[in-house]
Amino acid sequence: MSIMSRALAFAGAAALLTSVAQAAELKVGYSLSQDSHYGVGATAFGEELEKLTDGKFTIKQYPANALGGEREMVEGAQIGTVDVVITSTGPVGNFVPETLITDIPFLFKGYEHAHAVLDGPIGQEILDKFPEHGLIALAWGENGFRNLTNSKRAVKTPADAEGLKIRTMENQVHMEAFKEFGILPTPMAFPELFTALQQGTVDGQENPIGVILSAKFSEVQEHLSLTNHVYSPALIILSPVVWDGLTDEEKDAFRQAAKTAAAAMRKKVRDDAENGVAVLKEQGMTVTEEVDRAAFEAELEPLMAKYAEQFGADRLDAIRNHDH
Ligand code: EAX
């Protein structure tokens, strides 16, 4: 063997060793049960990633807050103790303030509108901000339009909601908006929520139908109002520790797998929104379907000037007037 071919053989063996050494099982964490939209998304992500990387990357799922609440999991992704996080935007604004604009109530008019904005240049621009904050955002996923539940009374108008103590996500925009609704916002991490509802520490909470179902909130909440007051995006976040070790081709595979996951998630969110209310009724919840959404939206009027200043009136209009 010539020196050259020996060198090549050695390089080949070294490359093989490196790629074997890099074969990895990624830790994927999320806050809901495995049969939720996040679980469906995680499974789709894992299958697609494994296929696209010829089995080099597989996943292990950690559902139901096994790796901590959403804020803790995002912190974990920053330092590399968690590889992938499927999370609502709830606490993400504390890391990447650019996501907060998506948390404004009544901003998105429906699922198609939200998808068109987030899948277009506006959504991409926000995803592109993550690396500056020590995170990689692979794609927008979905949590769904949020609805109010509580243990006290049926809520149809802001007057009915007045004075209720409601858990909000650890999200500045949500807390401010809930104050305008006359509600006492109580920020709390999701893993503490079931017990807080059970013990009456808070009167209620708000979440998409799929979350209310999977977290079994019907066991601790009597009233559900179909307020659909805010769209709740989700994100598929990757640790930069993983990302920095990937080839360009692998990066594409991760992005593609995340897109597949997002599509699966969105489908499950829709199924739950359409079929889940009947299930919650069967489980004993009293459902207020005819909510005066215009009255809730009107309560936010005073905040809108502040949001226009904080996020830019042009940006808000670009979202509001986006085609879908
Ligand atoms: O991401 O904290 C929340 O209410 C979220 O919507 C939930 O954890 C799903």
C-alpha cells in the first residue's frame, strides 16, 4: 500500500469512527402526555429524522414535564442537557423577546392566518433570532387557540371574568392582557397547575382544548368558555450543542423532520379542537360556546398603543393584514 492510499484508508476509517461515535439518541422533552399533539409531533419528528439520517439520529421522548417545565427545558437546551424541546411560546419570550409579538391576544384570526404568517417571512425572521440567544428554532409547531376554564362560574363576557384568579403562562404579554380583562393573572409553571387548580390556589387557567384534555383539567375545573382569545404557537427547539456538531446535510434533515412534526402537531390540534369539546362535556364540564369575543377584544384597546410602540405598528399591521 502506498503512503497515500494508507493515508486515505486511515482517513476513511477515522471518518467512519467519528460518524459512529456521533450516532446519537436525542432527548426530546415536552410538557404534555404522549398521546397529546406534542407527543404526536415528537413521534413524527423522530421517525422522519431517523429516516433522513439513515438511523444516525434517533430520539427518546420525555413527556409530561419529565425534564422540567417549559422554561427549565429551554434552559436545558441552551446548555445542552436537553437536546430537543417542544414548547409553547409561553416562557420563550424570556429568552427570545422577538417571539412575544406572537403572544398578543386576538392577533391571529384563525388557524390558516397563523400558519400563513408563521410559515412565511415574518415567522422565519423570528426563528432566525434564536441563535443570538443561544438556541436553535427548527420550526414553528402548534399548541392551538386557548380557552378559559374556571371553577366558579360560566364566563361569557369580561364582566363574568372580572375578579377571577387565573393562572397565566410566565409570559409578559399574557399577564398584561389578562389584567385588561379584569382578571387577576397569576403566572405559574405548567407542572404546578393541576395541583393549584385542585387546591383552589387559582380559580382557573386557559389552554387549547388538546391541553385541557391531555392534562385532565376536567377533573378539577367545572366551566369551559370557548374564548379562543389567543393563538398559542409552539416551537421545536434544538440545543446549539447538537446543532454545532451537524453537517449541512444533517441540519437540513433536522429542519425537514421538524416541519413534518409541525404538520402532524397541527393536524392533532385541529382534531382536538373539533372533537374535544364533546369529550369534555361528557367528562362533566359546562361549556359556554357563545362567548362575547368582541367585548374581550375591546378590553385590550388601551394596551394596543403600548404594543404598537413595543413591537412596531408596521409589524403588527403586517401580521393583521397578512393574506391567508
Ligand atoms: O405547552 O403552560 C401552558 O399552559 C402551555 O400551554 C402548556 O404547557 C402546553
